[in-house]
Amino acid sequence: MDWGTDLWDQYDVIDKHTQSGHDLVERYIKFVKERTEIEQNYAKQLRNLAKKYAKRGSKEEQECKFTNHASFQEILNELNDYAGQREVVAENMMTGICVELTKYLQDLKQERKTHLSDAKKAQQNLEICFKQLESTKKRFAKEWAEAEKSTQQAEKTESDLNATKLDVEKAKQHAHARTHAAEECRNDYAAQLQKYNKEQNHFYYTEIPHIFNQMQDMDERRIRQLAEAYRQFSETEKRVMPIITKCLDGISAAGSKTNEKQDSMLFIEQHKSGFERPGDVDFEDYSQGIKSATSDSSLHPPRVRAKLWPFSKKNKMSHAEKHMPPAAEDFSHLPPEQRKKKLQAKIDDITKDLQKEQDQSEALEKMKGVYEQNPQMGDPSSLEPQITETALNIGRLKGELSKYETWLLEAVGGDDISNTINNNTQQGVVTATQNIYTEFDDEFDDVEAPVGQCTALYTFEGNSEGTITITEGELLSVMEEDKGDGWMRVLKANGEEGYIPSSYVKLSP
């Protein structure tokens, strides 16, 4: 069954049906566009929400050492990545469905217009042929009537006794001429009728079926294309589901990482002073009279109140200021717990400064090598003062680091260092222990640290050797900056390292 055979006389119905199909395609394109707008707005709102609740500043960084604070920050990061996937869905739907389907619809409209135009032309040609048939038919009828009339007139003249022989001859010639003309018209009518029947047969059995079958094929192709777009609507979202699932798994994992006992222990380690609790207050016997009034306990009542400093910040500060011994470089004037914290903080600061100096030294050496290979770019000797100064700073910082690490070991007192500070938030003590034995190790300078942070602007599929895959919105550590070839080496949160295009990321300030 096909349109040309079974719907040969349903031109208007086919016209409306194909137009309805094109209207459906336009409605679906509009539907997908509105869906992409929803996705984009949703992603924007999610990003704004994550940005709103993300903590910044030193105070917030201190709080993020607690697992419940850190987990919430991870959730916000995962939510930001999730928003990026919603943007991917919107973009893929727009380019893969709306744009492609719009182009296809334009071609489809032009094809439909051509088929309908061909059908109308065929119909007009048949109508013209029919009009010509009607015209020859009318001429034949008219000429035959005139011929009969002339024949009757000739017979009447011949039977008229008063008519001359000449009149009879003229009447016969006129009747003969009319009859001849009628015969010619009859032949024309017969020829036109044969032509029309042939045209009509071609129109109904060949031309129109061919055009209608082409329109049927066009409409079926439209349906197949639309069905593919329907499936693509789902597949577009399915393709990002693995990443979305990872984001959701990351949120679940962040919840699992919280450790209430660990947070409590960290809070204790951060704030316990190491002081002993206040002792019992001595009884002051005023029955002794003036003598008791001149006792040390009555002359110096702040000593008793000073023991209550944990409950009053003001008394605590005044007591500390009055009785705190002169500050020592090794913080030996502080209680043991406070001393360990101060030493660890100092070690952390020195380690950061040392890393900066080492990075600067490495950069200067690389620049010197470039200048040596390309003298036109600069004088290598001009970098010597900076290199010397950096080397001196590194030596000084290494000495300070060793000194403070020794003091920290002394403060720890030989206990298990890894148990004195929360493993998930402060690892400096362990590092300090290791650095005492590796301070002058040649491999110390080989420890590679990130040179910055960056955020992925687009998703990149790392298919070639040495590259890695990144996802839009993902936070990355820059291990090696772009050297002019358009690539940089980065480190992902999961430890994966490799090269990506520099234009695919935005460096963090």
C-alpha cells in the first residue's frame, strides 16, 4: 500500500497531513529549546548556590580542618560539577537536536514545496488539455449542426420548382462545404479526445502516484528523523549520567568522611592549654586581726581569681600578661600543648617559604638555560645575583627548619608523633620527623609542588598518550605551566597527572 495507489485522489488530505508533520517538528524544536533554557537556568542557580555557601578566608580554612566542615565544602564542589553536567546537557541538546533538526526541517519544507508544485503543474496541464478537448468538441457540434442545416436547405432548394438549376447547384456546394468542415472538426475532436485520455491516464496512473509516493517517502523520512531526535533527547542526558553519578557518589562519600570523634579530638588539640585545673581556695581567717590582713593571700587576691581564667577571657589575659615569662624563640615559655602547636605552625610557615624559594630557584635556572641557548633573549649573568640570593635564602630556611623540627621533637618528648596531631588535618609533625633525616638529601629538591590552581572551562577527552581527561568545572593543580606550545601539565584530585590544552582552563588568582 502506498499513497500514489490508494490516495490518488486525496491531494488536499496529503497537503494537510504533510504540513501537520512539519508543524510537529517545529513544535518539538521549540520544546527542546525551552528544555535547554530550563537546564541552563538550573545550572546557573546551582552554581550560584554553591558559590554562596562556599567558605573563603583564613577563618573558614581553619574550620575546614574539621571533617564535617570539609565534607560540606566537598558537597559544594560536587554540586558545582553537577551543574556543569546540566550545562553539557543543555549545550548538546541545542547543537545535536535543535540546530540539526532546524536545518533538516528547512530542506524538508523546500522538498515538500517542490512536490506540491509538481502536482499542481500536472493538474493544470491536464485541465488545459481538457479545455482543449471541450473546445474541439463544441466546434464539432457547431459545425455538424451547420452541415445538417445546409444539407436540409439544399434538399429544400432542389425540391423547389421555382428554383433555378444554378440555385440548386449553389445549395449543394454549400452543403458539401459545411459537411466537409464538420468532418474536419470531427477528426480534430477525435484526436484531442485521444490525447486527453492519454494525458489523463498518465496523470492518474503515473505522474500523480509518483509525486505522492515521493511525498510519502519524504514524510516517512521526517518521522524517522523525528524519532531519532526523540531518542537523542534521552541519550543526551544518559551520556552524562556516569559523571552525574560520580558527583552524587562524591556527595555520599563526603557524608561518609565525616568523623565526629576525629573532629572532637582535633578541637581538643587545637584549644587545650595544658594548664592544671585551679586548686582549692584556702580559708582566710580574719579572726587573726590585722596580722592576717597583711598576709600575702589578702594583699594579692588576684592570685585566687587568676586560677579561674578559663572562665573569663579578661582575667585570663591580664593574668597571662602579668605572669608570662619572656618569650623564647623555641616557645619553651609556653605549656607543652601550646608549644607544640606554635612550633608546628612555625614549621609549616618555613616549609611554605622554602617551597617558594625552591620554585623561584628552579624558575631562575630554567630562565638562565633559555638565555644561554638564546642570547638574544637576555644576559644569563644578569640572573646570577638573584640566583645567589635565592640560594642563600634556601640555606637559611633549611637551617631554621632543622632547628624548629629539633625543638618539636623535644616538645613531643619521644611519644608517637602521629598521634599528637589529627592525621587528616595536620601532617607537619610527621613531615618534620622525616625532614631531619632528609634535610640535605639530594632528592629534596626533586619534590614537585603545584605552581598554581586552575578550573576547567570545558570538558576534554584525553585520548592521546600523555594527556588526561578533565571535566568542565573541575578544580586542578598546575604542575607545569604552558611553555608556549599550548599545553600544560596538571594534577587531578584523584592523583591522575597529565597534559591538557591551556585554553581549556582558567588559572585561579
